[in-house]
Amino acid sequence: MKDRDLILQARDLHAWYGSSHVLHGVSLEIARGETVGLLGRNGMGKSTLIRALLGHVAQRDGLILIGGHDVSRGKPHELARRGVAYVPEGRGVFPNLSVKENLLMAARPAAAGDRRAWTFARVMETFPRLGERLGNLGSQLSGGEQQMLSIGRALMTQPELVILDEATEGLAPMIVAEIWRVIAAMRADDIATLIVDRDYRKVLEHSDRGIVLQKGQVVLAGEASSLASDPQLGRFLGL
Ligand SMILES: Nc1ncnc2c1ncn2[C@@H]1O[C@H](COP(=O)(O)OP(=O)(O)O)[C@@H](O)[C@H]1O
Ligand SMILES: [Mg+2]
């Protein structure tokens, strides 16, 4: 069988914080347009896996390909250039810049004739609240607005892969619903996504596949629909 068209291919990833070995040989593939849910209890290495993929962990080992290009030694900006956008745990907005500046500085031009381009206008349409706050500083936004801005910034880069680490954490139910709606819109747009969220049901409902980490290793992986009914899932998630 021909290889699937992969946006991300990671093989045998390891990561360390000082002498603490946290990731133990994780492999992960994401096809173009595919949504993958990353599950696991607190402290199992989900954020570390993401940060290792992005080059934010100083001590790492393994092979990482983005669209077939080896970025194993790549710095975060190189991944951004290759179409990987990251919505970090705890949000990533510039507190001293206005909402508009935050969005425009992330912008990358869309390919000519791309009708699905994430333009400033489309981000405004998607997050009308941000439109009402364009002149406000990042620091003046509510937690939910900051998260929308962080996702808006990711979309403005015309990403091929968006990585969301606990994007709904600590937000009001209405905002959480809005974020899942945008995740669904990305999926409909064939943007690949890697999602971490405490609500494992929602993750699996919105994903094509899921993988479960335990102590820095993949212990379970499969189609989202079959994972949802896998009797082992509850044990690995501590339910
Ligand atoms: N900056 C850090 N320095 C040292 N240890 C860390 C750091 N970040 C995370 N860890 C440890 O690495 C392990 C995995 O953490 P993390 O990747 O944040 O898990 P998750 O995102 O699944 O909750 C945990 O034991 C955590 O305490
Ligand atoms: Mg985490």
C-alpha cells in the first residue's frame, strides 16, 4: 500500500528534563487533513510530546518530518514556516499588543485563489467577539477571548497542522462550545489537527484517530470510534 500523504511523521521520540526521562520512544503520524486526539492522564507526557515535536524541549531525540522534510533539529520558527501552528497550554498572545496587532503579526499570505484562506475577515467572522475588541491589549482580554485570539493567530498563519494543547481549559461552557465549533470548522477545511483536551469524549467525537499516552509511551491507539468503546480506555484515563 502506498504511504498516506503525511503532514507529520515522528519516530522514536525521546525527551528529557534534566536527568528525568519523560518521553520513551513515541511514534506518531498525522495525514494531511486528519484530526488526531492525544489522550492520557495528567503528567503522562502529552505537552512534552507536543513541545518536543515543536523543538521547545532542549533535550530530545528521534526523527521528525513535516511534509517529508526532516525538522528533527529544527527550531520552532522553522516549523511555523512549514505550516505548523501551535496553540499552547495557557494561551499564546502578546499581552502588550492589541488584538489586531496580535492577529496581523501572525498573518501569512494565503496561496493565490485559495478560497478557504484564513483571512483577517474570516477570523473576524469566526470570532465576532474579537472584532469588538480589536483595539484592546491582549492583557485586557478575558481568558476565553485570549484563547480565541490564540486560535485566531494560529489560523492567520494558513496552517497545514494546528496543535491545540488544552485549549478549553478553565473556560466557561459557552466559550468551550465555541472552541469545539472552530475545531470542527478546521476539520471541515481539511486542516490537520492534534488535539489535547480533558474532555476525552469530545476529543474522540471530533477526531479521526486517537492515541493514548501513559508515562511517556503510546499504550493505545486507533480509530476514534473504536477507541471510544475500547474497554482499556477507562483504565488508561483513570476513569
Ligand atoms: N519543564 C519541566 N521540567 C521538569 N519536568 C517537567 C517539565 N514539564 C513537565 N515535566 C514533567 O514531565 C512529565 C510529563 O509532563 P507533561 O508533558 O506536562 O504531561 P501532560 O501534558 O500529559 O499533563 C510530568 O512528570 C511532569 O512533571
Ligand atoms: Mg499538558
